[in-house]
Amino acid sequence: MITGMPRIAIAAENFSALVELFREKLGMPVIDLSSMSEPEYGAALGMCVPAGGSNIELMSPIDPETPLSKSLQGFLNRRGEGLFALMLEAPVPDDEAEVLAERGLNIMPLMPGAFGRDVHPSSTHGVLIRVYPVNSFQGEFKGELAADRPQLSGIVRVIVAVSDIEHAVEAYGKKFALPIDAIVADDARGVYSALCHPPAGGIIELVAVKDAEKPFGRAIAQHLSEDREGMYALVLQTPDLQDTARKLVARGLSAEPAADAADTLELSRKEAFGALIRIEAA
């Protein structure tokens, strides 16, 4: 049984710059785990742990001989920097992997030294899903945050762009056995949408193009044509959108209104190491 979506990972070449973006420019609590992770896993890891939603894991390859670094470097070579993996949790990942395989998902062989099991993107519409044990990360941020920082939540929603929304609903709803809403024709955004609700953490929104003349539908169509299916954007929230926009601009970020929604800010993939970050009013 899947119990939650604890985090989503961003992979980048420059770990220090990635941490700086989230810690200094976005003003979010980041736990730097690299002193432990580099000798143990051969990769630099950090965990961004804001209140609400899912955490954001920061990852960079260090030692090309280790399995995790090989996986990260392979992703970077194929796709470039960006959204790398979506993590789910289950009481016993190996047992869960057997159940998921029986339901028709493509389960990958156990990675040496791994604590979880990977579901191949071929059966999850372009998303690498890693199933970890429950409470796989329990670190606490013990530093101090700037008083004038932007007020940002964790991941309240991840948008996954798919070509066939009915097939995607079957994969995430039936095969992962996650609660999922009926497909909705969202005429205003120009997409078909279905919200998937892990028991804990943020929401997974599956979207497919309905009307490519609408700004959001056009953006999803372009993403599908360029990047194939997969994670399109992370959605965070803030209690004061205008104040957050002002503070982000003061820190050197663009924080432009989204083309499809004036009440949503976007940090471009160029600014956020290949990850499109959308910020909505809470």
C-alpha cells in the first residue's frame, strides 16, 4: 500500500548552486546531506523541507562509479537538468514492488545499495517513480531563515504531462491503487485533468492537451513534443503572491506571471535548473 509522496527530486550538475537557489534565493529550509551522501552514495544530496506538501530533494552526481551517480549522470546526459524522480512510500518496498509488478507496472531490478525500488518511466508516462520505506527521511532543519524571505510551501501539486489521460489514470489510480478523481475537461486551461491524491504529501495532477490554442494547453503540447511525457512543473503556494513576487525579484529571479494564469508566478526552467516552478496563492 502506498502511504504518501514524500518528495520529488531535482537533478543538477552544480550542487552548490542548486542549494543556493533554494536556500538563499527562494529562502527555503535546506538540509545539506552531502557530507554523508558523498562517501556513502557517491552523490551530493540535500533536502528542502518547507511546511506543507512534499519536500524537494536536491541531487548531483559525484562519483561516476556508484549506482546512484550513474543513474543521475545518465539522466543529465539524456534529458539535461530538471525533475528527476517522484518518490512514493510503502511499508515494505520489496513487497510493494511485487504487487505493482503483478498489476502490470515495469519494476526495475534492485539497485545495489538502494533502500527502495524503482518503477520504470515506460509504465508511468515518463516519470521515474521510486518506492521507499515509510518515513524514509526524518531530518529536521535546525538553521535560521531570513525574516524577509519569500513565504513558500512545499510541493502542493506536481503536474505530469501525458498523451493518453485515460491510460495515465489507470496507471496511477488502479496500478498504484491511489485515490484519483474523474477526468475533467478543463476548457479554461485547454486540458483534460485528473487529480491523484497520495495519502500524504502533495497531489499528482495528470494533464493531457484538449485545446492547444489555450496558453496552458499550448505549453503542455510543446512540452510533450520536446520532452516526451513526464513531470511538467512543481506547484508551490504562498500566502501573499505580490509580496513573494517582490522578494523573488529582489533576489535576482524573474518571477513572471504565468501566461495561462495572472494569479500564478513562474520561475523558468533556466532559473531553476531545468525545473519549472509555479507559485500559486494559498
